[in-house]
Amino acid sequence: MGSGYGESTTYPVYLLLVSFLISYVLLRWLTDLSRSPALIPKPKDWGTHISVSGFYFLSLANDYIPDSGLAAFLKSGPPPVYIGFGSIVVDDPTSMTKLIFEAIKKSGSRALVSKGWGGLGADALGIPNNVFMLGNVPHDWLFKHVSCVVHHGGAGTTAAGIALGKPTVIVPFFGDQPFWGAMVAKAGAGPLPIPSKQLTSDNLAAAILEALKPTTLSRAQGLGSSIASETGTETGARSFHDKLNVDSLRCTLAPSRTAVWRIKRTDVRLSAFTAATLGNEGLLDFNELKL
């Protein structure tokens, strides 16, 4: 399919650098990583102090009721493709919308197109009959009703789509988005990501068709099943509390209270109440306190 990371020397180097920086930080500071080990297994050289718990999800689907227009569109034909770039603000929303509409036509698909922060719309273009323009809809509800998802590669959107077993096409713009695109492609749950500056209606249509192939769907569904068996939120919370040194957070003089100060050049920790009491009694110089 069109231009992608496999055809550029810039992006592999970029991914290598991002991977190194992430590893550098993780190995020294973090104790829990909220990503799925099914999508990205824990590297063998990471110590036992680092946990890979799984994705954290906030369930919003149970309370969501779609408007009548969206409900009617979903019932009127086969599951559509979802296309949205979330909080990404594109330079030319009209041109991007036109590109998306052309790609949908070339792929022969129906589509839900999210307006997002970029203001994608069709005021000057007209909305094709096979397209529905979306406002704000919870992903954990919406993605249950689509055939595949096309997005910018944000960590949360990636997790939401993969967790529901949806083939994923990622069009990264910046940050960690190329990383997530590469990981999805490596897992076989979607085609190679398409850098946003290289996006055309032809390569987007080709990517959608690649995502809709039975082999891609099978890999995505298998990955979704694995993620469904994970308990990321619970595991992450447990890991956090297991590694939390509670005693180091206590006030030295009143252990039932949380320390917010430390007396300089000592290990004496004080709560706000204790520090105020000692200061008011003339037993403590507030200039000797540090956070």
C-alpha cells in the first residue's frame, strides 16, 4: 500500500529513539506501565520492580444512549468504518474531510466520521449517503458497532479499538503515535501506519481494505480476546499499593497524619497540622521546612 513507515528511513530511526527514551525513563523511575502485555510484552531486561499491568479502561458505554440519527444509520447497513483524529487539529479541515470522503468511496465502505477537535465537517462538501458525521460518542460503546477503526494513534484510542478486537489503521501526527502504529502493525492487527503528511485518499482506502481482510480481523480479534482476559485497572492499582512505601508518607510525630513537610537536613517529616502546632508554640522555624 502507499507510503508508510516501511518505505522511509526517518521513521525507524525516530521509533528507535522514542523506544530508547521510554526505556530510559521506565527503567529508572516508573513501577507500573498501563499497556497490554498481549500487544507489547514486557522486555526481558526490565527488572521485577516494573509491572506491565494492562490497559486502564473507564467504562462509559453503560450510560450512553445514541441519538436517533446515529442509531438509524447503524441499522441501515453493514457495520461502518470509524474514522476520527480526536484532539488533533488539522491545518485544513475541508481538504482533510474531502480526502476522507474520497477514501471511503474508493474502499466501498460505509463510515462514521468524527468531527473531533479538528472540526472535520462537510458544510461545503455535502455528506455522502454512506457517511454519518459524529459528535462526542464514547469509544467503548461506538467501537462495538464498527468494522474497523482509523485514527491518529493516541494510546487511549488504540487501546479502545484493539480491546474490542477491531482492526486498526493509524495515521500518526506526532509524539508516541508512530510507536502505537508500529506496534499494531507488528501484531498483525492492522496495516503499516501512514504518516499524516503522506496521507492520500488512495493509501487510506488501501489501508482500510487491508484492515478489513479476514486475516487482519482474525489477528485483531485474537488480540482483543487476550486483552479481555487482562485486568489492567485492578492489576495496576494493586501494583501501585504493593510498591507504595506508606510509612515514608507518615508524619514522624503524628503517624496517623500524612506528611507534607520535611525539616531540612533531617529525615523528620511533618504534617501540616503538626508543623503549624510546633510553629505556633515557637518550637519550629518555618524557614527550616521544605516540601
